[in-house]
Amino acid sequence: MEYSNFVEGDVELKLVKNIEEGGRPPEVIVKSLSEYVDLVCSVTERWRDFPLSENRDTFPGERAPWFRGVKCHSYPLEPRLLREKERKKFVRKVDSIDISLSKVERYMMTRFKSGVRPFRGILDGFDINSIEGMDLLIMMQHYGLPTRLLDWSKNAYTALYFSVKNENRKGDCSVWILNPRNLVKNARIVDAIDSLEKESVNQYLEFDEKTSNNDQLKIPLPVIPSPIDLRVTAQHSRFTLHTETGGLESHFVRLMAKNHKHCSLIKIRIPYSCKPKIHRDLRLFGTTEMDIMPGVDTLANEINDRMSFGMEDINKFVVNNEANKSN
């Protein structure tokens, strides 16, 4: 079921009905940047008003939603290492011993940490010897290794940019909106994301899907990263750490089946025909690749974008430059 109009007054009724009938999180269609902003503001206001804890002293900063932009609307909310293609590549029997994904991940962490030392100059002053655990996993994710982490952003514009930036790609794209506090609540770890204890995080890092019988650890863990990289900061990065296959949406369907009081996962679908206009509007309001992924390589891409977006201005510049030379 899809909703082209999002009415704030009866939003919860619509979301619950969608879960009951379709067995999946609700999907809302937006066709412009203004509709997107209205929807995000409406959902945020609704979620902030919903009490997730009896402890009123809990720091409320991460009650704000998290966002994930995907270039194809059918992509599941599943980390790369847990996707079927990657699992087939890595998980196999070696000398009759089952190799779990957690062991594969730990092996890659060890190899990455030892192999990256000669390139410590690119790590923005961080001592690679002191980086471990979650920070090391986030760094691996950043440089393209498959992990059990799923990328999110606290910035709604950033997620939308990642969703629509490949405007020539055929098909609709999407932005997911997540209430991370509900994940923490259902995992029964701690009350606030910012106070996650190292011991709790380590339980997820050391989780072995072949031997663990702790169902609570199967609920993805929301993580606020350390500022280990300039792009992590620029993108307002957030992550969820997963321990089993199936995608984040399947967890929320199960949780909502037990408790219809609050829906914490919404999918925004953006039609293919609307992507170019939204992309240009984002640039108009200052959300560009250079803002999100600062670097020399991005600077070159930014110049390429300006060439394609503003040929009229470029032609004027060339004409004026030639006129000045003749004078």
C-alpha cells in the first residue's frame, strides 16, 4: 500500500494498518523536495512526542530520526556482509569446519589493521594502533570492505542526496526513516544510544551466528561513531550493527506485530521522473557532493557537475573572458 499524501493527523492509523495488511513497513511517495521536508518534519514531531522510556532524565538527543538513502527502492536494509552474494563468497566449510561470518569479519579486521599501517598518513592524525573494535569496523566500512554495518545519516538532506544523485539510473529510489531509540529499547541494552557501554557493543562484535542463542542480540544495534574521518563527520554518519540476515525491515515487522503503539521505520519512495528536479533543488540549497564527501577527487566531480548543470553560465564566462583578452 502506498500513500501519495501524508496526513499528520492520522499517521499512526495509516502506518499500523499498512503493517497489518502488507506485512512490511509503510511506504510513502514524495515527488518534490518540499514534500520530503514536510514529511520529515511531520514524522520527527510525531516521534519526539512518543515516550520511549519511563526515565525522563535520559538524554534525548538521538530521538531525532536517522535516514538512509538508496538508489534502488527495492534494496533491503541489509549490510553488505550479510547479503546472500557476499555470504556465498565468504561462508564455507574449510577442512570440515564451518566458518562463520563473525570469524570472517574478525579476520578482515586483523588484516586491515596490520596492512593499513604504512598508509597512516591518510587517517587524519589517528593512531592506527589505538583504533579497535567498532572504530576499526567503521573504518573498514568507509574504505569499502564488507561488514555487518549499515550506513545511516542524521541529516535528512544527506540521505536524500545519496538516493537521487544517480539521476540517470532507471527506476525509483528511496529514503528510509528510522527511529533508532526504539531499537535500543527493544534490545534492552541501555536507555540512550549515546550511553552504549563498550561491553554491550562487544557482545555484538563477538556474536557468532552458529553458536549464540541470545535472541536480544539479533535486534540490530544503533551506533554513533567516533569522528575518525572527515567524511564520517561531514555525512553526520550513524550506523546499525547487525548479527543476522533478513534486513532491518523484517525486525520491525515482528516488533510491530507485538506492539502497535509505535511504528519506527518508514520508507519514502521517489519516482524516477522526479529525481533530476530534486537533485538540482538540493544543490540550490547547498547539499552537494563536496559538502558530503570532501576531498580532491570530489572537487573534480563537483567541477564536472557544474559543467553539466550550468552550461549557460559557463558559456557566459568563456565569452566574457575572451572579450577581456581582446581588450
